[in-house]
Amino acid sequence: MSDTEKDLLSGQTVGIIGAGSMGGSIARGLVESGALPGSSVFVCDHNPGKLEALASEAGVRTFQTSAELLAAKPGIVVLAVKPQVLAPVLAQHAADLDGVLVVSIAAGVTLATLEAALPGSRAVRVMPNLPVSVRSGASAVTGGASASATDVETVRALFATLGSAKVMREDQLDAEGAVVGCAPAYFALMVDALTRAGIRAGLRAADAREMVNATMLGVAESLAQSGEHPRAYMERVTSPGGTTAAALYELEPALVDGCYDAVDAALARTAELAKG
């Protein structure tokens, strides 16, 4: 975390409405990264078990209801609820959120919708993905008309403690969600497919899964640390006329076309959800 990011986050309090997979991961990550002390992270959820676990593991402050959380006056409020649940939350707390920097992670809910429902708030949208749970996620950030440049940078700094965070235009968020937001499932599918291929070829399931997982982690770390282009990395593994070359000849067309089709399908579904 840079000195500028530390300054932006210093003294901040963050309230998170919703302690599901994403909300809970954000809460834990903010504390584990050292960005904020547990006493500065407020979380509410209808599930007492989730709150107890967060309080025990991260030392966050927990609340049974969103009204109780907002009464504690957090400076930033993260709405970590599903899109279909968001509208009632906005309607219930429009007055409570007046003047507050509000961050929505709900896919398909536009800034225009947020600002219409929260006319007194400063709205920012963020599209994170699940690896924020291990502080290796990727998040796209975009601010509404009511949010200042400092607001947007503060939210970016907040999510940068959980991995990569980039400021984008709102019209880019759907594409980021379809590519990066869904990517953990894409990668997990690839691991599962390679594991099953290994089993089919005669490997023990546990051995194949462990080795494929280790390889995926190694490739990710190598590319992240070196900045090497994936094609260059592939060339280092591929000998002319060798087994990898033969395998890639079969895999690449199906994989590339499958990725294009998957992103198109995710975008189409995003558009459907946005229509309600």
C-alpha cells in the first residue's frame, strides 16, 4: 500500500451491509491487509453465525440490522447484497445514507439507478471478484456524478488492499464483470477439466488435482511477477514438434472460441438482469 493510499484510508470507517461470500471477504481482507483495524470495520447480516465468525477472526464490529450499523455513522458504506435485494435496502435507508460515500457491488445496477434512489449520497460502483477473499482479487471502480475524484480514489485504494483495482468508465464494467468477475469460475473449470483428463489418462485423482492446482498457482505468480506476455511464457514451455505443441494445437481453438462465447453469454445475461 502506497503512502497516498494510506493517507486516504487513515481514520476511515467502513460499514458493510451483507456478510456473504463477497461482503465477508471484503471485511476480512481490509483487516488482514492492515488497511483498517477491526474496530473501524462494521458489518451487519441476518445470519448470526457469519457475524460471530467475522468478529472472532477479524475483530470487526457486528450489528444485527442495517439500521443499527448505519446509526454507528460509518464514513463509507459498502452495499454487499444481491441485485434483487438492493432496491429494498436503498428505499429503506435513503435518508440514513444522505451525504455518505456509498459503494455498490451489485452487478447490473447502474449509477443512474443508485443516484435516483440515493439523491443525497455519493455513489461509486465496484465490480470485484471472489479472489478478494485471499487478497488477490481484481476490482473495477467507477464513480457517479456526485462522487468526487477523491471519493473514487479512496474506494480504489480500499479495494487495492484486496488485490488489483482499476478505475474504469461505467460502460466498461459489464465487460469487466463478464471477463474478470466470472474468471474465477472459468479458471476453476479449467483446473477441474485438466484433473479429469489426468484421471482418464491414469493418474490418481488427488495427485492430479494437487499438481494442477500447484501449476496454476505457479503460472499465475510467474506471470504476475515477471510481466511476461502469456504467449512468450507458452513458447518457453513448447518445444518444436513436441508434446505441448501437439496439445496446444488441439486445445487452443476450442478454448479461445469458448472464452469468447462465455463472455458473450455473461454479457447477455447481465443485460437481462439489468432490465429486471
